[in-house]
Amino acid sequence: MRIGVCIDTRSPVVPRQLDALGASAVSVRLAPSGERTKQLLDLVTIRDSGRDILGVIDASSFTSPLDWRAGLDVVLDYLDDLIRNHLVTHVAVGREWDDGITEDLLDDPLVKPRGGYGSWVLSAADLAEMLDRVDARLSVPRPVPLLLGGICSGHAAVLRTLDLSRVDGVCVHPYGSGVDTAGDDVLNHHLDAVVAEIDAQGRTGQVSILIGELGRSDLEVSREVIADWFARTLQLLEDRGDIDAVFVHTDSDRSATGYGQFDQLGQPKPSVPVLAAITETLDTGGPLVGTPGDPEEDPDEDSVSEPDAGWMDEQLTPAGIARALSGATEPEMIEAVETLWGHLWPWFEHYGLTDDLSAKITLLAGIWVQTDGWLSPQIEAGSYDRLERLYGRGNPSGLLLGNRYHGDGYRYRGRGFVPLRGRGAYANYGQLLDLPLEYEPDLLADPIVAAGALVMLFVQRDLFEAAHRGDLFTVWSALSPGRNGYSSFAQAVVSLWTHGSDGAARGVESSGEDEAMWRERYEGAIEQIEALAETLYAQQRKLEALGDPPETPSEKETKKVWVEAGKTARRWQDHAHAVVADTSDVLGAMADGLIAIGVSEQEAGDGGEEEEQQQEQEQ
């Protein structure tokens, strides 16, 4: 267990005081603009002494704390400079943000004012947003550990609305507890509750616990009592074995009157020799934050290997695919196709799809439409606030997506060739792919990972089987639940069957198989239209049986039936329009495909007469 000291760099930093306390680390709040020059000099002095520095982002870091969103980028620019120059080794976000919260855990400080002197009260939702922005700025892998700022309310349940996989440690400020007349049960109970919350999220061994501030004021009790309190409380924390570091609050009364271990004149209080003696007996050689392993083992590099150089597919060609999808064979489009195929090919090999032309065409058509022609993984656009409103833990959509914590709506926004959304989906596909997608969702923006997730989606939902039987509607319903873009998807499939193999051997044994497949699809579409028509006729007969609308408003029951029937008819009418429009487009594409297939096969024949070719084309 490491022993550190909280300091305030607005007051003079005295290295000999840190030496006297035996402190191997310091905790300091990042200064706002205008005070940073002095802080930089102090941080250099501290780092030159070999001590770790925990930089805390709290209210004092902002020129206007109430508008932290507007000022956070400036604070993060400063933090970037500190990390780049190795002046900060750890970062904590928030300080006593839960101050004043009660057992009912009402988490909106604007509705229920809370907080005490020196605290910076934030809702858990605000803190989650701040954590996300800080984490995004730190990038992956993080250059320094990221900690959750100290909780001080004594209600560890506030942690259950936050995703602890975002942090490497949790700071606790156990003011008012410790080993004294009340015994050690208060402190142990509080820390046990924190341990339980970490364990409930499956983060035991991944999230460290630190005491961010531990102190008592000699304005309330005598200095001798405080010295004895420190001795017994630190021994209790060491005996627990689950506390990685303790920061004593504070170095000097110049930082916080009454709480300093040195008075205003720089003279040591009775606690100083006690703390120094305790430090010598503790095992202080460990890291400030326990080194968390990755939440999952790193993915095996061989599991998603890059394909061999060159074009591997003997059924489709880059130029044919480019012409089928975009109508052109520009070099940029061909290059995009070749790059995409390089990401898909390892998964085709893994699932034995390299010779399955139907599977490859259907998958490619889905990517083309879902990425709006970019052929690269997409990340859902939208502000943090908007995506939280759409998919956050507070609305039904978010709950269905498995979003449990503040910030999940934004963190698990749509990514990939086909948008994957929600904590539940990321966890599920991460498990299927043996990748830590739940803990590192940005992995899904990697083309090879995105390709694997899409192929796995097809496998899990039997979409390749649907593609084999020509059931494009089922495939598209799985890729786009709203079914928007179905006609574009179907046309892309037809075009790929027609032109995708230009310049290569045919991907099927004969044109007869192609024709049979398309005729089957055509007949299936006709059956869908006939079934819809029969349903509409039945609805019309129900409406006719109702007779004319009621003449008197008092006939409530009859009027209610009439209104409901009218609404039902309107829904069927809208549905019919959509189906007819989509089916019309698909049938047109099918007709083009059949004609093109016939032409292509005839041209590939051995020396037919020109007149016979013209007659075949006319037919």
C-alpha cells in the first residue's frame, strides 16, 4: 500500500515536508488558466524527486465550473501537455461529485440541492459524460491510468449507474469514518460496499481502490488524537489488503486550515512522525494503481490474419464488382473493393465461403447499401447528448439494447459495416469473436473486426441460408430492421449477379441455375403480392359490413369500432404502398438480370450465329 499526500500548488511546495511524511506520491488538482506557470514548476520539482503525481480534474480546474462542458477542452489540452512531459502519471476525474447525496440516491443536484464546502456536485450522468470525453482524449492504449474521483457520501450505490470498465481505479474520501470511538465498522462497511459494487460489474482485479483523501481537522479534535487515529486507520487499511494507495489530506495548513500535517509556520504536528513510522513498516513498493490486466486476453494475432497479397477470388473481379455497384470502374472504386475484399477474405476462409457466390454477393450488397457506398466501417454520427437521449439507460430503446450505465448510449453507438448498437450486442459479438468489444467498443471500427462481426451476424441468423433460397427480404430485415433501402439492396444483388464476375469464370455451373434462382424469386414476390391483396380484400369486406358511419354521436360503441377499422385500413394502405413500390423495383431489376444473364451466356457460347444471337436478345 502506497502512502501519498494531497497538496495545493497554489501554496509553496516544500520537498522536505514530503520527505518527512515518507510520501511516495502526491495528489494535486489541475490549475485553471492563469495559475499554471507556477504549478508547472512545482510539478517538475515533485517529479524530479521520483514521486508519482495524481492529477485531479475538479471545479478548481475550470475558469467557470458551472459550465464545465465549454471549458473541458482547455483543461484537456493542459492535461495533454502534462502527460507528454511526464509531469502527471495518473488522472482522476471529479472530486466529491456525490457530496450530499442521500440514501434515496436522487441524482439530480438541480432538483435536490446538495453538496458541502469545497465540493463540486455533479450528477452521475454528467460525470459519465466527462469520463467519456477524458477517456477519448487519452486515446487507446491510455498513456496513464484513469481514476474515478473520490466519492464521499458513504453511499457506494452511486457507482452502480456508472460503467466501471471505463476506469482503472476508484477513489474514496471516507471523511467522518475510521478507527475512533465508533470503531472500525463504519469504514470497513463503506469500503466493503465499494468492493461489492466493483464485483457486481465483474471488475474485481481490474479496478483498484484508493483512499483519495484521508484526514481530520485539529479544529475539531486534538492533534494527539489525530495522530493516534492515523496510526490505527492506516493499519486497518493495510490489513484489508485491497487498498492500493492512501493520500493523506493534506501537507500543510496553508492548503486547508486544520487538516495539514504541518502548521502555518511549517512546524510538524504530532502526526508527522507517526505517518513516517507507519510508512516505514508498510509495503510501499507496489504501483500506485494495481496494474489491471486487459478485461479479456488480447486477441490472437493469428485469428484475424491479413490475407495474402493479390486478388484471391476466382468468381468475382474488382472491376466487375465496381461496375455492378457504382456503374463505373474508376481506380479509386477498384482500390476500395480490393481493400474490402482483403478484410472479408479471412472470414470467408474461416467459414468456408470462398466458393459460395450467393453468400459473397448478398454480403457485399448489404455493405454497399449500409455504408452508403463507402465500403468501409462507419461510426454513427451525433452528439453525446443526442445519442444518450436516443439510446441511453433512461429510455426504453436503451434498455432493449442492454445499456445499463450513464454514457452507454454514446459509447455503444452504431459502428461497423452494418451498425451494431448497444452494450448487449457488443458483449454478445465480442464473446462470439473472442474480442473485448464491450470494454473496447472502438475495435468495431477496425475493418477486419467489423467484417468478422458482419459475417457472424449472417451465421447467427441463418442469413446465408436465406440468401441461397433467394429470400432477400429476410436478409435485409436483419440488416435494417426499419427495412429502409430494401429496393437498393435488391438491385445491388441483381447487379452483382449480372456484372460482378466480368472478366472471370462464371460463379455458377450454368445460366440455367441463375435463371431458376431468379424465377423462384419472381414467383415468391408474386405470392407475396397475392397474399397482400387477399388481406386487403378481406379488410375491405369488413368495412363494407359495418355500413355507413353513425349519424348520432351517442352511439359510442359503433363509432369506436368504425374509428378502429378506419385506422386499420390506413395502416394496411400504407403498408401496401410500400410493398408494391419495393416489389415493383425488385421485379424490374429481376427482369434486367434475367435478360443480362441470357445475353452473357449466349455471348459465352461457342460460335453461335449473329442472327440467332439477335433473335435471342429480342426474345
